[in-house]
Amino acid sequence: MKACSKKIIGTILAFLAWGHIALAEDSQSAAFSLGDIEFLADEPSYLDFGAGAFNFSDDPTAAGYIEYRYGKKLSFIGPVMGIMANTDGGVFGYGGFYADLKYRRLIVTPLATVGGYHQGGSKDLGGIFQFRTAITFAYQFDGDSRLGVRLSHISNAGLHDDNPGENEILLTYSLPLAF
């Protein structure tokens, strides 16, 4: 099963990377600005990859995620969906909303999501239903790709009897897509 999943993920990533990268320099517009800070409106969709530490403030383990951020937005808010997994078998699938704030080449991306958590051998977060909030600080290169750092928190917000939460720190790379 794991080998099949790796092949499927590898095939999807190869397809997305092959010939679908948007290289439009001025493909971002601002919904509005506050001084030099732009709240970005429609822009390319992004495939975002990250790797780092799950539960880094308590009992860290390695983690990674893949995320799709749709570029068409309602004003400056867009939809996001993704999956995060750690090396102890914890998996979190999620969907929600994000925004991009731009100051020169610095992009700040806050996001808020809800999803389902499968504990595996990982930290017990109190139940399946969880919320994830995150903020990414990234440098945007020519061609719109981004390299950054993400801080995330997963919690059930007190919906379950136990609510230990967990924190992540992740190195991110965002690849703009042409579709």
C-alpha cells in the first residue's frame, strides 16, 4: 500500500512540474494596499511543499506536507487544501482559507483550516476533528516561486475532552502553476 501511494504521489508531482509552471512576472495584482503592504487578489495557484518538525515544542518528529492554494480569490481570500504527515504515522488532511500579503519580495501567508487527524503512532491530539492555523514568511523569486518558513498549530479548540495541541516549524517551497 505504501509503495503504491508513493508511486501515485510521484506521478502527480511529475505531472504538475512538467510544463505547468507559470513564469509571468506581473501575474499578481492587489485587492487593496495599506501603505507599502499589498493584499494580493488573483494570482497563480500554488503547489506548496514543506518539511520540518511536528510537535517541535514538546517531543519533535519529522513532518512534511503538500498543499494546493487556488489562485482565484474572493477579494484577497482564497481556498486551500492539503495533507500533512509525520514520521510517527500521524496524518492530517485539511481544507480552509488563506490570504497573501506582499511587501516588496516578502510574502506573508496566514491560513486557517479544519480537517481530520489520524493519530497513527504519533501524538494524541484528543480526537479526529482538528483546526490548523499557520503563518508563512517567504521570499518571492523572479518567476513567482517562493522559499520560506512556516509556523503552524493544530488544536481541537476544546471540542474534545483532551486538547494538547501541537506546533510545527517547516521549511517551505511554493511552486506557481499555470492552471
